Amino acid sequence: MNWINAIVQGVFLGGLYALFACGLSLMFGVMRIINLAHGDLAVIGSFAVWMVATRAHLSPFIALLPVLPAMLLLGYLLHRTVLARSLRSGPLTPLLTTFGLAIVIQNALLQIFSPDVHSLGSLTGPLSTGSWRLTDQLSVPYLGVLILAVAILLLGAFQFTMEHTAFGREMRATAQDPETAALVGVPASSVYARATAIAVATAALAGTFLAIHSTFEPSSGPTQLIFAFEAVVIGGLGSIWGTLFGGIVLGIAQTIGAIVNPQYSILAGHLVFLVILASPRGRLIATGSVST
Amino acid sequence: VTDHPNPAISSWRVQRSSAASRIGSCALLFSGLALFAVPHFFGVNVVQQLTSLFIFLLLAVMWNALAGYAGLVSVGQQAFIGLGAYGTIFLTQRGVQPYLAMILAAVASAAVATILSLLLLQLRGGQFAVGTWVVAETIALLVSLDQELGGGTGISLRGLNVYPREIRTAFTYWLTLGFASLLLFLLFLLLRNRTGAGLHAIRDDEQAAASLGVRVWPLKCILFVLAGFGCGAGGALTLANTLFIQPQSIFGVQWSAYMIFMVLVGGLGTFEGPIIGAILFFMIQYTFADLGSWYLIGLGLVAIAFALFLPRGLWSLINNRLHIQLLPTGYHLLRL
């Protein structure tokens, strides 16, 4: 029974990782870059929601309303100022600049907010602590269900946008061949800037749920980036529903690892990731043979 | 120089070294030899500072070998830095003499790098970057779970306290200088020989290089193992210089930040760049490290600025004006 409970909790944890992975996967899919500051942008979102919620005594979900548009704008500006230029100078430069950005964000947050650990869990009341108790040992947390539902909705919205809207068509065209897309009137930089804006906003959403679910601090970013990346790779790069699957595999690995010993939780996730990377499927992912 | 029937060709000559590179290599060789004498003339503090400078130099050279020539941006070289340090601890706990243990630990890091290369080198670009990071985090977790290696609280290197402080710092310094010279020399050989043309081609365009018959995989593998060895040595030497390590600092991603900063500022993909970068970084750290997070914000911003506006670093400013190479790794075409 303990194991079944761990698997159930792992599925809900996977929802959170899938939420983090959405934006990372979107930027990789459209621009072929991995944003090493993704986790830190999410933590900016956590701090922004925390500031609004505590200063104005609001629920974190209402505090999200002004924060999300601000994060959209931040993502848009991030692309226009830094990423657009770094994309022009070869495949390595975006990695170097986003890594530099990650260092800057972490230390700026540390300077502004001190290294204290915060949580939004206390502000959401029974939502973050309550659960449906099915049996003595099996319970379904309200928050887990909410996060998983949001992740599924968001991924579904991504899928719909990609397949059925003009913007999705522009993104797919630019991802396949930016020069040709530009020839038919789809400027890559504009598509990239909008995709970055969306990715950063979803990162902030994920950061908010992380803050409600557990705790956050200025140095939380890299861990979330790594989990998001693991989810994306396990699920197959570029695959929308694969991201959800990858997040859930990672979440279950961590909760089962935690049963054996709480210290093994994160380690178990890393090991599952490395085993999948070493497997034939990992080789397919690495060479780009697995796609949507 | 051979006479060619076609005068258009016979009036050109291919030359490997120039006056500048002859002076440069001699200066580098002599300053390297002269640096071995430092412990005879200066106090313990100067020797320790110089040791940390040469550790930074070693790490910068290794990171540049990966990113500058093989196109592999690693955010996880701290895996090997930590392995070198904890390998030394592990061996000394089993009665191996500390300095011998440091060399063996560096070799062990190279062995681990060989195994990991099979897994990691199949990844491209950003995937490789985060993949190496995951490996570093995994090894850090495994080490911090091992109580014999001090767990998460850290551990001291025993066995070096039998030497007087002056002798100990001098030995560590000489070993650092030895490792740095050895790795610079190995990299120089790689760049000067047939492999060098291949590496330069991979640096400029991996796919084009592969299509011209450059065997990309073995070259990348050599550099990854060499970097594993060098970073392992860097970790072991850091341990010998500070005598105490903790998993979260020796496996910390800040090492990658430092390496990226040094290489970007000095000059990515140049032999001379990381040397300049390491000296600059050492001076910056000496002056500003007390500023804490402001110092790191500054480092990050400077690294971003260099990546965007001067991707070949400070060395390119010198090189573009004067066309100097300190070491004869390339070819020059001269009109007779």
C-alpha cells in the first residue's frame, strides 16, 4: 500500500515537473536552445507572487494575475535584448549567456531577498494541506490534483496552439527553417520573442505552484532546471505529451526513492534519467530521431 | 621551401613559427622554469596564492579545450574537480602517500571521464551542458551520502600535516605548476600535430569538418578525457591547498561559472586566451571577492557582455591588431 501511495504522489509531483518542463521544451522546440536560466526565471515568478500576495494580503492565485503579464513582458524583453543577439553568434553563445543570466538572477535575488527560505503554502489554507483520504494509507492531495490538472490544461493548450492557430503554424515553420519562414513573411525574431515570453510566463506559473507545494529560495532555480530537463529528455525532446510522461516518470522515481530512504529521493530521479539516457531510447533522443 | 614549376606557387612559403611565436614560446618556457623557483624567494602566503592562480589556469585551459575546440559547453566539470579531491581523500584513507594519491586521483578522474564520455558525448549543445550538470549532481549526492568520506559536512585531508608548512605549500605549488605545464604541453601537441587541424575545423563548424573526413568522435573523446584528468588534478590540488572540502562547495556549479568567465574574457578557442583570463580572474577575485553576491552579479554580467560583444575575448583584440601567436600552433602563408 505504501508503494501505491508513493506512485500516486509521484504522479502528482510529475505534474509539477511537467509544468516546469513546458517552457523549457517550448524554447528548445522553437529555437533549438536550452535556456539555462529557466529555473531561475521560475524563481523570479515565485518571489514576485510572494511579494504581491504578502504585501496586498491576497491569495497567491489572485497575485498571479498581475505577475503573469509582467513575466510575459520580461520574457519578451529578455529575447529582444539578450537572446536575439546571442542566437546570431552560433549555437554555443545562447548557452553561455543564459548561464551567465542564471548566475546574475540567483545572486540578485540573494541580494534583494536574503537567503531565507519562503513558502506560499500557508497562504492557500486547506488547499495546500488537505486531501481526499481514500484508505488508511492512500490519499489524494487537493493541490496535487490541481497542479496535474493545470499541467494537462497547459500542455493541451500548447498542442492546440501548435496545431490549430496561425501563431502555432508560424512557430512550426520557424522551427523547421527560419530563413524560409522569413521569406514568406514570418520574421523569426518576432516568433522567438513571443515564444520566449510564453515560456517565461509558464515558468513563473510553475514557480508559483512550487512555492505553494513546498518551499523556495534564491538558489532553488538550478534544481528545478535540472528536473525540468530530465522530464523533457525522459519524455522525448520536442514531444508535448512526452513531457507530461517524463515528468511523471521522474516524480515516481523520486517518491519511490524516498520510501527506501528520504535522502535517496533526488538521487533516484537522476539515476533513472541516466539509465534512460544510456538505453537505446536515450540514443534515439540524443540523435534527434524521436520527435513529435 | 621547394621550387615549384609554377611561379605563382613557388613565390609563397608556408611557415609554422614567426619571430613573435619564437619569442613567445621561449618566454613561456623560461617563465615556466623561473616560476619553479618561487618558493625559494617568497613566503608561504605568496606561494599559496600562486598555487590557486595556477589551479584556475589549469581549469580554464581544460574548459577551453572542451568548449573552444570540441564545441562542448560543459556545466558539469565540477564532477571531476570533486572526484579528484574525494579520490585523494579515499586513497589517503587507505594509506597512500598524499601526493601520490593526488596524481592517482587525477588518473582515476580521467578513467571516469572515459566511461562517461560514452554516455555524454552522444548529447549535443544544451543537452550536453545539462547532462554533465546532472552527472555532477549525481556524484555529489553519492559522495555526500557516504559517511566514510565525511558525508555532507566535509572532511579534512590527513597525512599532509606531517610536513612543515613551508615544505607542504612548496610541494603543492610545484605539483600544480607541473600539472599546468604538462596539460598545456599536451594541448599544444594536440593542436600542433595533425589533430590540431581537425580540432580547429570542429571549432569552426562541426558538420563541415565531419563531411571533410575529420573523425569528430575520437577527437572529442580525447579532449573530454584530458579535461577529466585536468579537472581531477585541479580538484586534488584545491584540496591540498585548502586541506578541507565539503561536497556542496567542491561539486558546486560556481566552478563552471568561474571557468566560463575566465575563458570568455580571455578568448574562447585560443591557446593564449585562458591564460590571460585566469590571470585577470585571479586579480578580480583578489580585489572584489569580499563583495559577495555583488561580485558574482558582476562576473555574470561581464561574461554575458563578452559572449555577446567580444566572443573571442581580450586575446582577439591583441591578435587582430598584431597577428601574434605566442605558440606556433598554426600555419602562416608568406610571400617570398
